[in-house]
Amino acid sequence: ATTGDGSGKSWADATTDLQGAINASDVSQVFVAIGTYNVSSSSFVMKEGIAIYGGFDPANGISTLANKRIMPRSGNRGSILNGNGQRPVIWNFNNNLTAAAVLDGFTITGGQALNNTSSGGIYNRNASPTLRNLLITANSATNGGGMYNENASPGLFSVAIVNNSATNQGGGMFNSGGTPVLTNVTIAGNGASTGKALYCVSGNPVLNNSIVFGDINGDYTASYSLIENSLNTNNHNLNGSGIMPAHIFVNPGSENYALVTGAAALDQGSDALYGTPAMATDIAGFTRLYGSAVDMGAYEYHQVVASGDGTIYVRTSGMGN
């Protein structure tokens, strides 16, 4: 807080101590304004029963969940949790989280596994939180650059795991035990020796309405998904043979993983698997059900439309305010 008392009881008295807010007694929700929050001597740790929401801009009237928050997207990262290349960003180690622990509306970046081991972005061991509206990017580890799950079954909704790296296995995600469920998730642009997108030692990740570029090593189940080079069209999956990132995304080289006009993933998801898309938004904060059915991946396509005077507006960042 710049002028308040730092107690965290209101935006006027907001605290700068994110972990302290999460750990406070009698807390059920933590609202986090846009800006960058760096790890300290420890990673950020989620807490059972606590929902942590990012993307608020109280100076401009975005102060409650009823407002349209500033969500992570191309050109605007919103609320950023940064590992500063020092340690993993989120560290959920044996804290027995359930779906009641929620992280929603953040960019997770700059994470680096300690001593070149596992997980750069998010580490879940015996922890199964809800992870929603997250951009997980530019994190690195030996295994599980973007996310590492051990005996964990987190639920991921509208999450982009892009441009992370692992020197060994699982550039996007490493899984050992458990059943993570990935719904409307985009995994692309990640690097690893094996399993650039996903490396599964054991367990069975479930991919629903998702887009995956990069190899998958190990078992998984997919429905209504597009997986690079996969010929399996069971469960309404698309044939991924010959489809390149440039056929699907606006500009993956510049980390814009919004869907391009005419992408095969448009209107190809399952509304039933997503839940209630008409009442929900995508990772960028835009209405989820725009066409005849929910799109695959973290971003919903919205057609370019001219204004009343016939003008269309273009800028480098795009994707709304």
C-alpha cells in the first residue's frame, strides 16, 4: 500500500505481501492487482480452501469479480508471479490441496527448478488444486519445465502452457501418478529431450478440448482435442497429421496463441466437457461460447468485425483492452 495501512482489508489498505495474505487467518479469497510479484527466499505456496484471483486494476474500476479482469494474454500479462530465475514460482509440496484451492488469472513465469531438479513453473506433490486462466511460460527445469505433478490430480481450465523448457523430460508438463484433467488447455512451443509437451511416467492425464503441439511420451486420454501428428480420431479428436502451429495460432513465434481465422480447432470442442461455456470466459477474459460450439484450447476465437462506420482497429498486442 502507498497510503493505506497495509492491512489488506481493502484496496485502499492493500498489502504488498502476497504470501502473507494467503497465509492470513480467516481468509477465503485473495484479490491481486496487476503488476509483478517476485518470489522471495521461498516460492509462493497455495493454501487449502483459499481462492487466489489476479487481474484486478482498482485504480481503473476493476476491483471485484463482477468486473472484467485484465487476464494474461499477448501484449498484457496482467498479474505476474515471477520466479526471477531463482526457484519454482508455485510450490505445492505435500499440502494436500483439493479443488477448493484455486489459482485464477495469473502469468506464471521465470521459474527455475532448484539445483536443476524438477518443476520451474508449478510443482504439485500430493496436491490437486484448481488452476484456471493461467499463462505458464518461460520456466525451466530438468523435468517438468512448466508443471511437475507427483501423485497429484490438479484440474486445469483455460490454461496455456507455452515456451517452457526441460533439459530432460516434460518441457510443458511432467506427470508421475495421479490423473490431472486438462480442459481447454493449450500446450505448445515447449522444449525437452523427451516429451516436449508432456512426459508421463505413470498416471493418466486427461485432455479435454485441448490443443497440444510437441511430442507426448507415456499414457494419456484425449477427447475433442487436437494433438500434433496424432492419427487417433476416437472420442471426437481431430486428425493432427500435417497440422502446424501456424495453421492454428495467430503468431506462435511472438507467443500469441490465440486461434487464427479458419483454424481446425474452431467450434470443435465439447460444451458438455467444458461445463457451461455460455456463462464462462477464456484465458483472455472473453466470452467462451462464440460459435456453434466451444473452441479447442485456452483461447476462444472471436471474428473480426468492423465498427458502424466500417473501421477495423489493429494493434500489435490485440486481444482487447
